[in-house]
Amino acid sequence: MSVNQDRTGRRYELMSRDELTAFQNDALCQSVRQAAKSSYYAQRFRSLGLDAADIKSIEDVRKLPLTSKDDLRLSYPAGMLTVDPEQVVRMHTSSGTTGKPTAIFHTQADIDCWAELMARCLSITGATNRDVFQNMTGYGLFTGGLGLHYGAERLGMWVIPAGAGNTARQIMLIRDFGVTCIHATPSYAMHVAERMLIDGDDPKSLKIQRAFLGAEPYTEEMRLKLQDLYGFKAFNSYGLSEMNGPGVAFECEHRSGMHIWEDAFLVEIIDPETLEPVADGQTGEMVLTTLRRTAMPIVRYRTRDLTHFVQGECQCGRAHRRIARMVGRSDDMLIVRGVNVFPSQIEEVIMKHTWVGGNYVIHLTRAASLDQMTVKAEIAKSAFDGSVETIRSLVNELSRQLREQVGFSVTVEVLEPGSLPASEGKAKRVIDERG
């Protein structure tokens, strides 16, 4: 076994379906026993008349209570901690912009497991220790930066911890050090490309081979546009801070769904209304239980993310099941004029147009008790010929396609490049001023 294989948990990565099931049966029992050591789950289990010993295999998982983000907030600051504070080596929190933050604790073993999972994610894309990796996301309490950083170092990659922002420096570092792999939000990767085009530079001249994109929802149309601009292969990733951060699921070289690492996470997909399991292959809300975390195991966490299992076996031969790109979040769905709309539906239409740049916002207002949706999109620098008639034609066509997509009239405003605030972290795509 090579050094890279050992560092990425090859023994778990190449488990057969039967081996994974046997491992999960044992790991779930251990994880529930560990969770019961926390004051939060101890009280929760008692209130349900549940004993950790009642859980004997993954078939018993539905005996366990669902956990929500509100539960994590209620347990703040340390109600879910299961080890002595002296064993904690790191803590991450959510932003807490909607109230109390959620605090997630890690022992050294947890950090090592996270780094192993993240290295595995990078490895299955074809990345190796011969690659130069530039991390273009934020560090600190945000999990994305440190998660990718530790995984890339564990794989042996040359890591440049550039962080977010300072676009001119990002471009300089990529060019000067021959960066072959980057990690960025899709919106920031688009911003960098547009900045180069405005300056008369070509993003393809950077020679980036792989881009690891995540931290915000984006469509296949956005991925294709970025690949066309840079000439790299873009890989989808999935993670959330409650489950470590990045490293929960990742696309392999075949890019036919994201492998979710079932040695670390037990996956359920349920109907968000009835809370019952959906049929295999049907879209529902993903629920995750940690299997290898010691400081803060989480039982049946409602991610609010909507997806489905990809049917069949992957060409790569790995038995870990695949999940599809997220449709959206059940709590991110917009209700406009009585119609359910996901922001991804808007992006899907916008990004099919080569004349649209990468930045846009969905602005919701209300006039005379009627919801109004305005989509503001920047025009690509190379697309404008100075003709007002051209703009009018583009607006009319995009308005028509958006109306067909969502079922009601949408106002479109075309803006000059750089008119909208550039996003260095997660892009804020929706401004809802309906009150």
C-alpha cells in the first residue's frame, strides 16, 4: 500500500457493499453509545424511553430521534460534547446570523478522520502529491478552508493557503507557482474569470487542471460555463459544518454523482413532510448520522438538503453510494405568487446564455399585494456591441424563458460588468424585501 493510499483510508474506500454494511452495523452502535454520554442526547433518549443498547444494527436507526439545527442551537455551547474538554483540539461554529450559532467539537482523532476523508475526496478526482493546490476560500470558523487544507496536505499536495479575496494576488499566485488545482466557491471562480477577461487576460492561460467547487448551491449550467472559461474539470463536492464540513461526498473522475463516504456517515433520504423514507432513487431530504466522530457524534441530522441516490454502480468500482447534485434546501425554497421556486431553477436558465456574466441576484418585492421577481444579471464584457436594441432583445428572450420555467412573469435587468457586489465567500443570490 502506498503512502497516499494509507493516508486516504484506502481500506475503507474500497470496501465491498457487504463489508460496508457490517462496518456500519458496529459503528452505529458505538456512535449511539458515545452520543448518549452527552447531556443533550442522554436527556433526549430518556424522554423517549430509549436506551443506547436498543440499537443493534442500522436496521434500528429509525428508533433514534431526528436532530435539527435548532437542537444544536439549544445544546449550545457544549450540551452535545461527549468527551472531557481537555480532549477537544478544535471547534468550528456556524455564522450564527439567524440566532445562536452551532458549535461543533473535534478531538485529534476526529481531525485525523476528517483529513483522511478529505484527502480521499481529492484523490478520487485524480489529484496526487504532484499537484500544486491553491485554497481560495476563507479560513477560521468556516470549515471549508481548513477542511480542504488538511486533506490536501495529507495527500501530499503543495498547498498555497491563499484564503478568500484579493483577486489580483490570487491570479498572480496561480500563474507564478503553476497551480494545477483550486478550491473556490463557484461564484468566486466566476468572478476571477470575469476579472481576467475585463483586463484582457484569458483564464485558460492559468493552466488549472481541476477545480473543487462547493460551499454554495450551483447548477450544471454554471459548472459548464466555468469549464468553458478555464478549460479545467470542475468537481462537485458536498459537506456541511455539522458533519465536519467538506469531505462528506465528492465526485470521482467519472463525475456521475458524488460518492458519500458511508464508513463515516449513515445516509437516509426521507420525505421532509411525512419524515418517512422515500423510495430508492426518489428525491427527498438527506439525513446523516456520524459514524466515526468521538467528540460530538450527531444522530439523524436533518440537513434540509434535497437529493436522491444515483442508481446503479459507478464505473470507478467503489461501492459507496452516490448522491445527486442538491436540488436545493427545503428551507431555501421561495414561494412566489403561490408557486414553489428554487433559486437553482433561475440559475439554470441564466447560465445557458453565453452573454450573461457570472454574477446575478434575484430581487423579490411586493406591490399591491402581488409578489414581484426581478432578476438582475451582469452582461459579459465580450457580449455587448453598444446597441440598445441588442439589450432589449436579450432581455425579452431571457424574460420569456424565465416565465416558462417558473410560470409567472419575471422582470429582467441587464447590468454592466462589475455592477453587482463580488462574492468572495458564499454568494448571496436572493434579496427578499417582501416583509
